[in-house]
Amino acid sequence: MKILKFGGTSVGSVENLHRVKDILLNDDDQKIVVCSAMSGVTDQLVKLVAFIKLKDAEAITRNLHKLESKHIEVVETLIDNHELRGDLKDGISGLITEMMDLSNQEYSEVLNAKVLTFGETLLTYIFSNFLASTGVTNRLIRAQDFMFVDNVDNPNINKVSKKLHKVLEDNEPAHIYITQGFVCRDHLNQINTLKRGGSDYTATIIGAAMDADEIQIWTDIDGLHNNDPRFVEGTNPIAHLTYNEAAELAYFGAKILHPQTVSPVVGKDIPVLLKNTFDPEAPGTVISNKTYRKGLKAISAKDGITAIKIKSNRMLMTHGYLRRIFEVFDNFRTSIDMITTSEIAISLTIDDTTYIDEIVKEIEGYAEVTVDYNHSIICVVGESVINDKYSHKLFEILNYIPVRMISYGGSNNNISILVETKDKIPTLRFLNEKLFLTHQEAVL
Ligand code: ADP
Ligand code: ASP
Ligand code: MG
């Protein structure tokens, strides 16, 4: 069995839905197809949640009308059969009425998740019916009936597996199953989300739960590039990545993958292919446990980083000081990304500032604390990157950009630097020039 995931752009128009259908018909393998919402829809639902919180009835109605017409417009051109077209339009209006009922309820976390995941419900309803209308037999299964992950950060694959096998047994067998990305159930069995961009993660959770042969993530670019193509020209797709490399790049900002995408499949050794819906023949990127080449592979950047400097003369020659500081972060369930120390100070970074005031207050009891927001971690990644003969060129950045922190040697596979976010793009471009463009053999 294969798991195929199609992202927002891939399912974002009538033309693209036809492309997705062609890709599904490329081979005869049994498939579970995970779909995102049409591009832009989840952003619109985020706005809807804000209106629900404000109890702004007029804005809620306007937003839902927009959502309804967007999907009805798709059905108008996608579905040839007059009768089915009418039925689907009624079906969409029915779903929008459900949304309207939800929108009139009191705000809660569960309501938030139910609203946000509605885009996936709408799209899969349309897509499954479209496939069937063109003779492609398929079964629509509801992710909320089997994505019982318990913990979003550490999904219970066994539980998902049992639930999913039960859903498949309870349905007529099919060659193609269609389901929704992004949605899951938490430890209380309540509807939740896998966080923005989470459909990639849905695909690998299902892949692990089914012991799939392969997972394909179809998007709008030909694989994971060696630098962020949104900010840097002349980037190139990477043919092979190890799970470790892909996990580091995803965690440190490569938007093509949800940060946790790789974790469910690492132990299972299921390959993950990144493919381009608009160029299906392009090889894309294969992520597996094979190392084809060591050394520098790619650069990524993660925004929204806060740097904290903790300074105290009491740190001099004492032991147990770091433990005391880490305990504070641990008590507030805040994880630390980068750390550097000197004899009297420690600098570290966090990306979740929910408890920043409490953390600072506690540490200020015994040290001087400075907090700097709006930083980005720039990460240079590759198996054994610290041994790459060109890696040293990275440090030339110090001549041009004020670098706040450097982390080297924490692992052999990652060198990270911290800069102000306003310097992120020049840093990415400079590193691209130094690390890739001037040494073409280091590109792939
Ligand atoms: P989808 O909607 O299919 O999930 P995303 O927008 O989440 O697609 O991810 C694909 C986008 O990720 C690309 O269009 C590209 O702009 C961006 N991106 C950022 N960094 C990288 C990278 N290193 N390699 C490839 N794409 C990247
Ligand atoms: N639709 C969701 C989002 O936009 C999930 C996804 O596309 O992966 O975040
Ligand atoms: Mg995505």
C-alpha cells in the first residue's frame, strides 16, 4: 500500500484536481490519499474563528458565503453530470449550514479545531465524488474516525493502526481511499489539529500505522531544495536525504515539510518521496535511511525565535547552575533550541514564548536576564556537515552580518547561527553563494 498526500495548491483548482486524478491513475497500487483543504481555505477559517470569538454575526455569514461560493464554483466546472452537480451543491450547502450552527456556539478549543479542519472535509467530499463520477471507484473515510493520536507531538501509532484497520474492515474494500489531512483526536478523544501544515504529518502517521511501502508527498515544487526558494534564487532540488537530515531541515523551517513529518516513519524505514504535482516526471526528493553522500546538503531558516541571555557572577566556578536554569524552562514546558555558554553567562533560544514572563521572573531572582525577540535560526544541514571541506566558508558571514549565537559541534549534522530576522534573507543569500554556487559539485 502507498500513502499519497496532496497539499493545498495541488487540490486548489479544477485543473489541479484533474492532475491529481491522473497521478492516482499512474499505477495500480492500493492507496490511501490524504488531501489538504484548497489553498487559502484554512487561512479563511482562521479568520472565521476570530469572528466567532468576537460573536460578529455579520462577518461570520459573509465568511461562510465566500467559502460556500468558492467550493460551489469548483463543482460547477468539475462535475459534468447535471444531477450529481446539483446533489454536490446541496451537500456543500448542508456542510456550510453545519458550520453556521457551530459558529453560533460558545468558543472553545474543540470548536476551534472543528472549524479549522472543515476545509479538508469540504474538499475531500468534492474530490471523492468527482473521482467516482469519472469511473474511479474510491471510498471516502473520515480521518476523525481513526486518527486517535492521543498526543500530537508523540502520536500513538498502534492506536491509529487499530482504529484504521477497523474502519477499513467495516467498509467495502477499495483500491483508493480518500481521507482528510490535518484533523486528529487528542487524549480526550476530542477533535484537534496536527497544527498548520499538518497534512504531511497525517500522511506519515497513516504510513506508519499501515506499514505502507511508500509515502508520497505531492506539492507545488520538485522536492526539497538546498535553500529556501522563496528568498533565494538558483536553489536546486536534493535527490536524497536521510531521515535525520530531513527532520532537521523540517524542524528548522523548511516549509515544504511539517516539522514532525519524518518522526513516525524513522523506525519503520518507510521511504518518503517529495514530488511535484505540476511536474510528476521530475525525480523530486527521496527521504530514507540511506546515506548517498555525506557533507553539506541544505540551508533552512526558522523565524519567531527569542534569544535569552542569563548573566551572573555566581555562575563562575560553581556547579549545578545550568541544571537550575534548565529546570525553570522544564517546569514551564518550554523547550530550548540553541545554547552557548561562557564562564559567567548563558545564551539560549526558545520559540514558544507563552511562559516567557514567568520564566524571566523566576531567573531574575538570581541572575540578570535580557530577552531579544525577532530572531531567526539559520541552519546548515547534512550528514557530517562539520567535516565538509566547504563548511568553514560559512563563518565568513561574521564579516558582514551581526551574528548573535553560533552552535557548532552539537551534532555532526547541523551548524546553526542566530541572526536578527531582518538579516535572514541576506544571510541565506550569502550562504547560498559561499556554500553552493561557488562549488557546483556540492549542490546535489
Ligand atoms: P503544500 O500546500 O503542498 O503543503 P507548502 O506551501 O506547505 O505546500 O510547501 C511547499 C512550499 O515550501 C514551496 O512552494 C516552497 O515555496 C516552500 N519551501 C520553503 N523551503 C523550501 C525548501 N527548502 N525546498 C522546497 N520548498 C521550500
Ligand atoms: N489545511 C491545513 C493548513 O493549511 C493543513 C495542511 O494544508 O497541511 O495548515
Ligand atoms: Mg504544507
